[in-house]
Amino acid sequence: MASHRKIIQLYRNLLREGKKFKSYNYREYAVRRTRDAFKEHKNEQDPKKIASLLKSAEENLDIVRRQVLIGEMYGDGRLIIESTIKHAT
Amino acid sequence: MAHTSKVFPIVVQRCLLRFPRGLQRCPNVRQIHLDIEKASAATAAAVKPRIPHLEEERKDMPDKNTRPLYLDAQATTSLDPRVLDAMLPYFVTQYGNPHSRTHAYGWESEAAVEHARKQVAMVIGADPREVIFTSGATESNNIAVKGCARFYKSKKNHIITTQTEHKCVLDSCRALEMEGFRVTYLPVQKNGLIDLKVLENSMTEDTVLVSVMTVNNEIGVEQPVAEIGELCRSRKIFFHTDAAQAVGKIPINVNDMKIDLMSISGHKLYGPKGIGALYVRRRPRVRIEAPQSGGGQERGMRSGTVPTPLVVGLGSACEVAMQEMEYDHSRIKTLSDRLVNKIQAALPMVIRNGDPEKSYPGCVNLSFAFVEGESLLMALKDIALSSGSACTSASLEPSYVLRAVGADEDLAHSSIRFGIGRFTTEAEIDYTAEKCIEHVSRLREMSPLWEMAQEGIDIKTIQWSQH
């Protein structure tokens, strides 16, 4: 069975990498989806299920990393809401 | 002394116990983190990002750092990064023609296309052999409506559709009328749904096809597809549904719903533009006269090279949509309710078009009485919204869909469609609601009609002088 530590590490990496999305909407989604997915399966006991979830999380981490780079190269510009939020704080 | 020496070893022990674990973990994480950091720093520093500059084409491009929020999910959706990730290899290295049988470039592309066909079939509960790829839902609708009607022309020549269908279905029917077909354009009820009794009464011995869309693109209502399918099957009439706004968003099963033909669009479910699919039932078999001549790809129904990267994108979008359907739906419902509640709590006389229960929550169509829709859209330039479908957004005519549901002319003019999608955030909803409330109040303050309505004058009773 996958170690607890490995799961935590994957969770942290997904959050950390997801936060690097340049696009506001993708960034928010990546963070939100990661949190909700880990929360949803918090009490999962079936080792097979856990293994398959971990595998898809790892694949998603690779996707996030690649897509963050794509965003750096082709995704420019901020939404008006980002500047508004900045002003507010 | 004795006291500290007792404490100290415990501290050391704890450190030794804990630290190695920490040491084990940190370098790994840090190393990966640094590598990526370096990589992205390298791209950011060494590679200049490509930003299209098309100011020659248009002067009113959005400012780089104040781009409007996107709330027009019915017009199109952004590509999901997971989908783009699946597509890119087929743009970069695996560029073979999927119909090339003589070399590996062809084989790998063909394998990718067939895998995508399975993914599309899966989301609608079909057999992969029943899925044909097209350029989008417009083409699928054309092939389905015209192709099916023309094939059976010698036996039957009557088609039933509704007044709220997408333009491409209505125009295909008009084209068939020119060819001698009889077409019934069913009216819809006040809530946008068709009356099954009226549908049944319209069916004749000559009816070959019924075409009713699953989810309406302007008001979001969900037609009773399963009941329509049942009715059509019992009368041996083919049933086509335009499910461009529904596939991947609400559960659809072509067998449970007895659908014979179904149109799917890639870019409405976070896939790429320029790709769609048509489901064509094999048992009982639906036959089609292909409108387009050519190399006979897609079982002869749609000639032309299948665009591998786009097809891979559509397949991936379907798979992601299937995984995310429940999550997306509950979230979109929450956001949708939040938007409607906020606006209706603050503003009187806001009418929701379409049935509030039997509709897809991601499409909210509101009429703001005494406010001209176009002026409101202009005022809300920070938010990408539309008064109806993108296809007709250039004209100032009120939407034919809203007229079909019996909305008064003035209310049809004051409608705005809010499209909420997978990537919409709470902050965007709140911003939109606030801006909407602010500008509707402001525009109403300026309106003499609003003032009269406040004084209790019924606007409809006013006799306008003729000029």
C-alpha cells in the first residue's frame, strides 16, 4: 500500500504546481480540483482503488507541469478580476 | 545539571528520529521543485512568449491586464489543459494521415482516432462503430437531417422539429422544404418544453424524422428526450437530437433514450473547435445519404481526412467530461443558484426564461424588464456575455427562441444569457452579479418607462402615437 507520506507529497506537489498556472481560471481550477479530489477520497480503504487514484494523480501532476510551461509560452494577460482583487487587498 | 542532561538526550533523540525522515523527504521534493523552477525560469527568460498582435484587424482588443471574465459557455468553452495535453503529440510528431495504410505514420494516427472513437462512444453509451467524426455539430445536424430525409424520400416525406432548434437544423429543414418535404415546426410551451401530446398528434404515416434538441443553447431547457425517443420508436420514426450543449454535461445514453441520430460538438465540452461527431444507430439501422462526396471516409457518411489532433481532443474531452460530470454539475448548479439568487434578491422584475427545474444550470437566461439588452451588454463590457446565440449576436433582432417561448417583445429585447462552465469561479459570479445589479439599476434610473412603471402605469396600455 502506498505510504501516507507519498500521498501527502503528491498532494502538495499538485497544489504547488497548479498554483503556477498563468491563467486565473486554470490556476483556481487546479487548486480547487486537487483539494476536492483528495478530500473526496480521504477515507478510501481499498488498496487497488488507492493505487489507481495515485496513478491518475501522478499523471495529472505531469499534465499540470507541462501545461504550466505551455501557459508561460502562449498564455499572456490577466483577467480584470485579478487586478480588482489585488486592489481590494 | 542532572536535570538538563536528562532533557537533552530526549531532544536529541527526537531530532534524530524526526530529522532523517525530514531529510529523506525534503531533498526529493526540493530537487523536483528546483528542476521545474529552473525549467520554467529558462522558458520564461530565454524563450519569448508568443502573443498575437492583431491591432491592425481591430482597434478594440482587450487590454492585456484587464481581460474580461468569460461567462459565455454556450458559445464556446476554453480548452481543458488535459485535452490540449492529449492533442499536442499529434501536432508535433505524430502527424500521419489516419487513412494511410502503407506506413507507421498512418497506423499510429489511425490507432489514435479509433481510441478517440471509443472515448466518444463511451460517454453516450454507444458502440464505437456508431460514431462518425465531422467538423462540428452544424455539420452533424446537416448530415442527420438532410441525409436521413433524402435517403427515405421515396417512402416518407414529413419531418417534425421545433421552433426553438438551432439555426442549422431549422435551415436544413427549410432546404428540405424546397426539395418537396413537408416540415412541422412544433411550438413550445411557456417554459420552453415541447408538449408530447402535440408532438404525437403531429406524427403521420409519412413522418420520417423527428429532430428535437436535448439542451437548448439559449435558454438551457432540457427536453424530455427519453419520452420523445420512446414515442418515435413506437411509431417507427427516426429520432435525431442535437446534443451539442448536453453531451458531457448531463448523463446521456443513446439506448436508454432510444436516440437514432445525435449531434455532438467538441468545443462545447472543453474540446477543440472544428470537430464534432454524429451518432448513427446501427440496430435498427438508420441509413443516410451523404451530402459530401469524396474519399468515403467515416463509412462513406463524411468524406474528408479525419483530423487526428482534433479527434484526439474530442475523445479526451469526452473522457474528462465523463470523469468530471458529477463534480462539474453540482458545482455549476451551486454557482448558477448563487448568481440567480443574488440578482433576484437585489433587483425586482427579473424574469428567468425557460423552465427553472428542467434545465441545465450552466445556462441562465434572464430578462431585465425596462433595460435594453444591448445597452446592458455594453455596460458589462468587463464580462463576456451574450444576449443569445453567438450565431445571431450580430443582429439586433430579438431572439426567435425567446419569441417562441412567448416572451413579450420588450422582454425578449432585454435578455442576457449567462454561461457558467467548469472553470468559472465564485469570485467571477459575485463580480458579475454586482456589476449586473449596478448597471441594471443605473439604466432603469434613466428610463422614463421604468419611472412610469414605478408610478403604477401599465406600459402595455399606453397608446403610442404613430409617426
